[in-house]
Amino acid sequence: MAQRGAACERTLSQIHATLHVAKLDPSELQPTVQCLSFSESFSSEDYCLMEVDETLCKHIESGQSLIIRGDVDEHAVLCSEDKTYDLKVADTSNMLLIIPDLKTPDQLGSESSADSLIHCQIYGFAKSYWELKRTRPKLKKLKKLLMENQYEGPSSEKERNSTYSTYTKEDLMERIQASEQEIMQQLQQIHACRIEGCWRILEFDYEMKLLSHVTQLVDSESWSFSKIPLTICLQELELLEPREMIEHCLNCYGKRYTNEAGEVFYALNEDEVCKSIALMLLRNAVKFNLSEFEEVWQQSVPEGMTTRLDQLKGVALVDRNSRPQVIFQLNVEDLPENTQERFNSLFSIRAKWTEEDIAPYIQGLCGEKQTVGTLLTKYARSSMQNGTKVFSSRRPI
């Protein structure tokens, strides 16, 4: 039994007497006895326990930090440098004692074989603890914040007179429920640019203008799309747009590399260029006749590039059941982050989906060891339609 105060500390002789009364053989027990007593500073309110896996334990032991993030109206999450975890309170029927000096059997194994007594103090207790579960980062808010003040170029009237908020990386880390690495990856994904220390999203027309400058220069100079010289490109276009904006455009739509002479080149990503031009065509159209769209789209991309519908996975959807067939914009970034809400939204747009069509819109919802198939099994009902397997909602929409 735990006791309070040093005055009540037990001696080895008292412990041996207790073992004798209990008819226990001391040779069958650890030679080291740990006697518990309540600390004078004992408290049941100053401590909160958290269960961590081996990876997070090593993360903490190495001196790195874990951060709890979330606004007042959000469910709190815990973030390491590169991962996000849900925090959930787990109750236990056993009282958990907080005893910093207590040693485990493994630690006691190296102690002297002679009988010894260690006095350990209990500093607190808990009847619950925080359980961690790896979760997807909540990144939709990131784009929403940056869309409030899109960058339209250095000469725009809005930029000169803007009163909207701008956000540094530190500001975003305070507001977004994701790790630093996940936030930085998403900033790259949405083509955000760091301007005067703050992260901004380029207004779509301005981004297309930058891309047009680059592709027109490639055409006029007869360069290969896989070998665009950075230095010459910046020199030729700096009278039209700032050098850093041109280089940002190249980073968004191309891959940077250096040749043996140390010269920097970019190879444009054909799929990314074609996708953005398709979005430019679709953004003001509710629905676009598919055959007409494919013709206009191919005519709109730089000569030498080839358009394919699979370049639009996750950003546009083809309705092959309508007559004529049509295509319309449906961007996965605009759908709800919650899994059930995402499925509800998708089934309100279309009652029945093939796995090929729905996969780009739910792939990002898959957790560790999860697949698109397991998500569909849980949230959708399968059936056969004209020999094709389709998925519909399990609940009325």
C-alpha cells in the first residue's frame, strides 16, 4: 500500500515480516523492493498522460517537439514535423499512478542481487489518457485562407491598395491542422508562391499569363520543352514579368535540372500544362460538349503537346450517359475533407459511379493500409449495370 510522507517509510525488516505473514518466498521475488509513498506535492490535476508509439517516443527523446493544433471550434490534433495525429481521450478502469523514479523489471535486472529498498514517490494519478491515431492533415483551410487575397501581379490595382490579410509560414502553422512538412507539400501542390515573406496563391488568369509567356518563348526560340535554359528565359521575359514570377511558373510546371557545364534547365511537364489549359477552358462553362472540348483543348495547348482525358483525373468529370456526352469541372480540392461528407457530395452529383471515375476523388481519403476498394466497401453499395460494376450510396441522398 502506498503511504504518505517520509516519516512512514518502511524498512527492509518490515517488508520481510509482511512477506512472511503473506507466506511468500522472497527468493521467488525481485531482490529490490520499491516502496511507494505520496509526494508532498501530489496532485491529480497537474498531469495529462499520452500514449505514444515507438517512433514518437524516439522523436521526443531526441529533443524534438510535438505541437497540439486547432482553433476553438476544431477537434484538436497533434503534429510532429511530418505527421498529424488525432487526439482522443481514452478512459481506463485502472488508476494510472505517475511515479517518475519507478524502475521496470528490465531496469532492475542490472541491480545488485542483494536485498535493497528503493523509496519512490507518487506525484499524481490519472483515470484517462490521450490516445493518438494517425490521421490525414486538414489542409482545405489552407487554400481557403490564401484565396482571400490572390496575387494578381505587381502592377495590379488590388495589390497596391489591398487591405486583405497575408500569411507567413508561421501564421499558417498556427492556423492549419497539419505538420510543417505536410503544409509545405500542400503549398507546392496548390502552386503557392512566397512573396515578400508571405505565402500567396496566384490568381488563375495571372498564372496562365505567366505560363503563356513561357510557352510562347519556347515556340519562338524553337527550344525543346524538355530543355528550357533558365538564364536566357529570365533575360527574355523580365521586361514582361518579374524574374521570380517566371521562375516560380517554371517550378510549378517543370522540373529543374543542371547539365554537366552547371547550366540550369527546366523540362516542362506536359500533363500539368495540358491540365491547366483544360481548366481555363472549363472554368466558365457549366458543361462542355465532350467532342468539341477535346478539339478546342488540343488546339489550345502548345504545339508538340498532346492532350488526353486521363490528364484531368480529379479535376474534371466526363458524363458518358448524356447525349451528347459532356465534360465539366469537378475539382477534388473543392470537395469536403470528411470521408462520409465526401461520399455524400459525390453521390449527390452522380448516383452511380464506376471505380475508375470515383477513384481520383477518394484516393486521398485512404489512411494507412487502406485502399480505394476498402473505402468503397465501407461507404458504398456495389451493383452491376450493363455488365459494369458500379457503386451507389448506402444511404438516401
